[in-house]
Amino acid sequence: QVQLVESGGGLVQPGGSLRLSCVGSGIIFSRYIMDWYRQAPGNQRELVATITPGGFTNYVDSVKGRFTISRGNANNTVYLQMNSLKPEDTAVYYCKLRFELGTIRKDYWGQGTQVTVSS
């Protein structure tokens, strides 16, 4: 059974940093595209960052230069380093694994971790 568990969220002041982790079981992360999403109250879920098996990364414009997605393949983990945090970064952050095998497509999600940026 595939499980993704996020951690590392919390309350931080503007300008501060947090590192989110997404640990997986039941599947090998390094073989698949991994995403971080976020959802603020009243908003749609937004794709924040993506990393491919080859290490290519992509970010939404609002976090470029501040957030970094990376993999810890030895421990089946994906990270999101968030620096220079702003109040508008406040949201629940989710990791997602894009499973693809032939014609089979399935997304696996974690339960989310709350990030609150406030003074």
C-alpha cells in the first residue's frame, strides 16, 4: 500500500524558513515525478514545485528563487526548502506522486502539513 506522509510545517515569521519533508512507503519515489502543492482557504490547490526522476525541477513563479525541491533517494523522501517566507505562502502543503506504468495513471497524495507565515 502506497503512503505519503508530510511533515515540517508550522508557524514562522515573515522572512523565515521551513523545510517540508514527504516520506513514502510502498513505492520507490526516485522512479516517479513528485510534486508539492498548496491550498490556502478559499483557493484552489496550486502546483508549487515539481521534480522529475532525472532531477529536473520547475516552480510556480511566485516561489522561484525562494523554494527548492529536492530528493533524498536513500530515504525515499522529497523535500521542499522554503526560504524568505511571506504571509501569502500560508497554506496546507501536500506532496503528490505521479504513478505511471504503461497506460495506468494514478496520483498518490499525502495528508498535508499546515504552513502559517505570520508575525
